[in-house]
Amino acid sequence: MNLNKNCIGVRPFSGRKGLTPLQKEGNMKRYAFGVDIGGTTVKMGFFSTTGELKEMWEIPTRTEKDGENILPDIAAEVKRVIEEKEISPDDVAGVGLGVPGPVGPDGTVLKCVNLGWGIFNVEKELEEMTGLKVKAGNDANVAALGEMWQGGGKGYQDIVMVTLGTGVGGGIIIGGHILPGINGAAGEIGHIPMKDGETETCGCGKKGCLEQYASASGIARTAKKRLAAEKETETVLRNLPDVTSKDIFDAAKEGDAFALSLVDEVGMLLGKALASIACVVNPEAFVIGGGMSKAGDILIDAIKKYYVEYAFHAERETEFKLAELGNNAGMFGGVKLVLG
């Protein structure tokens, strides 16, 4: 896939050479852009290279025509902000991208189904459009990098981030850098096989993945199956029209025994999976994020209980932290990615 044909009207820009008060404070590159490409919107942030988010906004993700407008739209926004801020492109470190799919070490996207993209070098294409340095990575990995830099993992150089939302995502940071794997698929924590005999299929096409049980949708799915099978069990969840993960954690915090058993099972599965991961990468900390992480200590405590049980003795003291950047982690990570 070659997007050069889409570059009409989006040229590398020379910018304005006059120094603004912001530039007079030093000669180092002072600014960078962090971009998180989602299936519906593109989140964009204008940052100082010290990690301060100065401005953020969103633009639609135009996925029609195999997503051929996405990079030109990003380039146009970068150009607009540079011109409006009256800064020189020479003072911009570059643009960092989080992409919802595998990204190779050289910046080659290996298909992004949600965007309509095939295989092409996203870094090269956007560099040609902007005249700026561009670095790209898988969105979950980039979000993990953001949390390490300015979020829940700040102060650590070796972390594993676990994102518990509709699915289970992850990112691995070693020595302050993303561990992408040979084709950008490292950190796919949600697809660690956990249970034999599962009859339902995971979104990835396999059966018995961690994501099917430990995600927000997974714990709700388990609750509904158990409620149908355990008709004599008393629980406040039985009175709800549609049980959600929030309902389960709220009930558990109130002491509901059925809800507590669901939380315990999720803790066991995550604890076991993370203990296995620790045997391979031995991180300083696990950073737990995503919508389900809002449950807070009750979730972390359940995971830690089983992690300590399953972990190799030298890894039992691994820290557990809650993510802090929320949906902005990908933008922060994009900036860190381009800064190196």
C-alpha cells in the first residue's frame, strides 16, 4: 500500500523562522506530537519534550477507501498546529504514532483491519508528508511506554502493562524501550491460552484465551453463565437486567459472596498468567489499566494474591501499580517513542 498519491496538498513545510518566547529558553528541540489512531477517532496531542501535554484534540478516523485519508489528515493537523503556534519545524522532535495493529521494527504496518490498511511503511509515508521524524508502534505497546514515562510506571525501566477492557491487551517495556517482537505482536497478553475444553471462540479465532475470562466482557460472560447454571445461588446480581463488570466489582465490595467468587477467579487467572510472563521478562512492575482497573484495590489484591502463589521465588516482589494516564497513554507513549 502506497499512500504517496494522497499527499496532494500536504507538503513538508518550512514553517516560520522567527523565535517565539517559548523557543528562546533553549536550543534543544522543544516540542513533539503524540498520536493515537483509533477506529473511530484519532487522538492528537501537542507536547513539550519534557512530557507536558500542552494541547489535545481529536479528528475523525476516515477509514473509507482503505483508510487512505488517515495519514494526510494527521499531517494536515500537524502542519496546522505548527503554523498556528508560529514555531519552526526544526524545533519539533517529531511525530509518534500508536497504531491498532502489528508494527514491525522498521515502521512497517502489518495490516490494520479496523483502519482498512494493508502492509506499508507508515513511518516513511508520514515522514514524506510532514518533513518530520516519525516513529510508530502498536497502540498497546505505545500506551505502555507512555505509562512508563509519565504514568503509573514512572520511575521504572522494565514494566509490563496489562489493559483490562472489552478485551485484554498488553505492552512490554524493557530497558525503557518497547519489546515489539519480530512482527510487532509481542505483549498480546489476552491471547495466552488458559483453559482447555472451552467451546466458545475468542475474537482471535482460538478458544480458551485469557481475554475470554479476565476482560470486562469476559467476567460478565462468566457471571451470566454461572447465574444460569446455579439457580439457587443468592446474589444481588440476579436482579440486574444485564450484568456488567462494574456491577460485579461493586457487589463484591459490598460483600456479595457470588461476586467475590467471580473476582477471585479473575484474580487467579491473571495472577497465573502474569507469573508466567514474569518468568520470561522479569519486570520491575506490572501496570494495570483499562476500564476494569477502576475497580481499584479489590482487583489488584485479587491478582497479587495468586501472583505470589504462582510466581518464581525471585519474582514475588514485583510491584503492582494502577495506570494513571487513561485514554491519553497512547499520546504520551507516542512522544516518548519519537524521543527515544
